[in-house]
Amino acid sequence: NRIIASLPTIKALSERGAKVILCSHMGKPKGEWKPELSMAPVAKRLSELLGKDVILAKDIVGEDAKAKAAALKPGQILLLENLRYDNGETKNDPAFAKALADLAGADGIYVSDAFGTVHRAHASTAGVAAYLPAVSGFLIQKELEVIGGALAAPKRPLVAILGGSKVSSKIGVINNLLEIADTIIIGGGMAYTFSAAQGGKIGDSLL
């Protein structure tokens, strides 16, 4: 679903002759190179959906990525290996962010389209924007329009459904929604924390 959601932006850039360098992550390898979390299956599926070859780099900002980025022709697409193979990604390391930006060259542009992670201060979501002109892709544009409209002029009743596991990163959102939404439904891993706070028994579930 996330690959499909990103297609309009990727297609638009490629069809307009941009040299597209894609970067993303999968799982939580925490700096370890785990073969099962390689982006290889993503490159394969992207190639099928786009009907054109997506080149996969063997590293992130190493020699293979640099060589393949430099050799890109207009319209071609390069996918870097799992960003989280490098601890610099989640630590928003400036050197790692600069190395990512350098792959795009002097006339590169940073297109942010990872709505699910755009709130995180990571090298690929925040750090790169310090070195390249930054714009949003079609997916983020759509999400902002939908969410912005829902919050600015909501149709009643407004029901907000929140999932995920980390309550800590959602508290601010929940507090804001308390002022706007008629009903808030908490699901996913977060539900156990709320249940426990109300005296519920949650066994070994996430707390």
C-alpha cells in the first residue's frame, strides 16, 4: 500500500526527466545490515508497478550509491539500501544527512513524500532539508489537504481513530484532538496503556 501511495510522485518526477533517487527504510535494523530487511523486494515491486527498471544501490551513501547516482540518466530511478542500516538516520546525524543530499548533486531538490514518518527528526526527513531546497510530494499534499480540512472545518460528528504503539508520540495529537473531535477511538498497541491506566488487566501486552 505504501509503495502504491508513493507512485504518483515518483512517476511525475521520472516522466519529467528528473534523475530520481529514492530513500526509505524497512523495519528496525538499528544500524545492523540485516539481509531480511533489504530494500531489494521494494525495488523489484516498484519496477513491476512502474514498468521500468529501478536500480538498487548496494549501500546507502557508499561507493556503490555514489557511482550509481552519478551515472543516472534523466528519468532513471535509483533506490538506496535501507536507511536504518546506518545509525545516522534515526540520530539525524548532519554528516549522514549531508552525504544523502550530496548524492543529488548541486542542482538537487529534496521531495518529501513519507507522510508516515515526516514527523520524525531523522536525517532523511529533516536533516536533508538543511542542504537542499525542499518541497512536498503529492501524497503529503493530499494528506495535508484532507487533515487540514477535517480539522479546520470538520463535518460533525468528527470521529478520530488513532492506532500505533507509542503513546508518547501521540499525546500531543490526542490533546489537540480533544478540543476538536466529538469522539476519539484508541486502537492498536496504545489501547493497552489506556486500559492499564483505567485499572484493566493487560497481561504481557504492550504497556
